[in-house]
Amino acid sequence: MTVGFFNELPRGERTLRTQLPRPPWVSPPADELPAALAAPVILVRTAHTVVALTQVLVYSVGVEFTLTGRIRMAEVPDRWPLSMFGGAAPGGPLPDDVLRFGFQLADGFKLTNLDSQVGRHDPATEPQHPVLRPVKANTDSPGRYDFRQWMWPLPPPGKLTVVCEWPSRDIPETRVKLDADLILDAAKQVVSLW
């Protein structure tokens, strides 16, 4: 018998637990390998800040985008310089440190990180409109911010406009048009696992 790399490790009993699949409007399907689109797409670049889509993963039912913010290290503030999902008090203006981010679909529908549906929609009930939901935030070092967002369902054919604004970083409302047809074509390349 050949001794394998893992043969000498202790083995323990493992209890398997059953987990129900999450609805597609909540998160990417766990039983698919996505198709990746070319990235990064720089949305805005100033002398001190960059906002970009650094990853676009296409699934059969939606798209996971990684929105990245970078701040020049010499200018990283002492306090948390970014709020991705924070909002204003009822009736009040949004704080300037809130990064506003969203999409306008070819049919005119708008999805943003500030939508009132984020965290308030019953995940057991299928929404009657497209949804943009946070998946994960990563801020592993000062000046580096990565936010994964899940868009459900796939966008309609035509232009997909990405919009961002970050007042505290002197970034005005900025728009970049993407071709949603590339996303729809990539959805045909998704690998279903089982």
C-alpha cells in the first residue's frame, strides 16, 4: 500500500447535515460553476481613488459582481472611510461617505446598493422585480474595499449601465455602459454540477 499525503492525518467521525438550497434571488446557485467575464472595468479613477468592477461571474439565473474601491495609502483616513450599505435617517440626506452604486437595466429599471429591499425582503418569497443584494464585504487592509453583489435575475438584452458616486472621495455620479448581451452569452457557458 502506498502512503499518500493525507493517509497519516487523524480521521474523525463526521456528521453530514442537509442544507436546503437558497432561492436564486438570494444568492448564486451552489450547484453551478459560473462563467467569468473579462475584468477589471474601471468605473472611475482619480489621483487618490479608484472604483472598479474587478470580477463579473455569470450564473444561469443572475450575476455576481465584485465592486472594488481603492484609496491611495498616503490618504487613508483614520476612521472607516466608506459605508456601502448605510443610509440616511428617515427624510434626511445620505452621508457623503456612502458609496452609491447601482445598475440601470436596458428596460430602465434601477437597482442600487441603497435599495430599501436590501435585508428587508422575505427571502422565502420571490420578488416581483429584479434584486441587487450584498453577498460579502472584504476590507482586509486599509484603503482596500471589495464588495460582492448579487443581481437577480439576468439583465435583459441591451445596455447595462453601471453608476457610482462617492462624494467624500470627490467622485461625482459616473456612468459606464456594459453590453448585457455578453452576460447573456456567458450564461450559456455555465457548468451545472448536478
